[in-house]
Amino acid sequence: MKKLLKYLLLGCAALMFNAGAGAAEKGTADEAVAMVKKAGEFLKKNGKEKAFAEFNNPKGAFIQKDLYIFAFGANGDGVELANGANIKLVGKNVKEMKDADGKYLIKDILAVGMGKEGQGWVDYKWPNPGTGQIDAKRTYVERVDDVIIGCGVYK
């Protein structure tokens, strides 16, 4: 019961944060990939501390339209290092988080980022702040050194 309540609270917090994003223009898959690449370059150039601070900045360079950057360590522990949509998730272990269908989306994100290619797409269902419905979401993730960076789009 506590896990369910925690999940609902985190989801509500994300929806409240993104309530304004519903009116914003919808990001594309190409824009999500470009943002992840840009975030990776920023991380390499500026280091983790500065990069995570910028990724978490709600008025920063890594929040555009309904797109935002999130990051995990490539160690697979599931601790969120950055999240442009919900700062309350930063520092929390969200490895067991499930989507609307019960899919372990963070485990899948980590598996792709830690995999041989170190990049790819993860599909899951998530509350869409623009529609208020559970929609299909597709997230691009890429490993940059020991960090997995991601950005998702609603289909």
C-alpha cells in the first residue's frame, strides 16, 4: 500500500509540475535524441555537478516544449541523479517504478543504457500531463561515460 501511495504521489507531483506543459508544443523523437546528445556534450564539457544542476533547472537549457532530461548512474542502482520534470525524484531509488501496465520502466531504461550499444529506445505507458490520460511514451537513453541520460516523447 505504501508503494502504491508513493507511486501515486510521485505521479501527481510530475503532473502538477508539467501542467503547463500540456499547452506547450509537443516534442518529437528527433528533438529528444538531439537533447540527449546536447546533454551528453554538456556533461563531458562541464562535469557531473554542473550538468546535473542544469538538467534539474526548470528554466534551464534542458527543458524545451514538453521535453526534459533525466539521468541515472550506469552502475544500475536506480538512483535518479537528475530529473528536469520532478526534482523530488533526485536522489531517490526508483528502480522498482512501474508504468501503467506494470512494466519496470526504470529497469528497462538502465538495461538499455548499460547494454553493449549503450543507447536505444524504451517504450512504456505514462500519464500525459497534456491530456490527463495514460499514453504511450517512448524514451531515448544514451550512456555517456558512467551516466545514463534520457529524454522521452509521447506517441
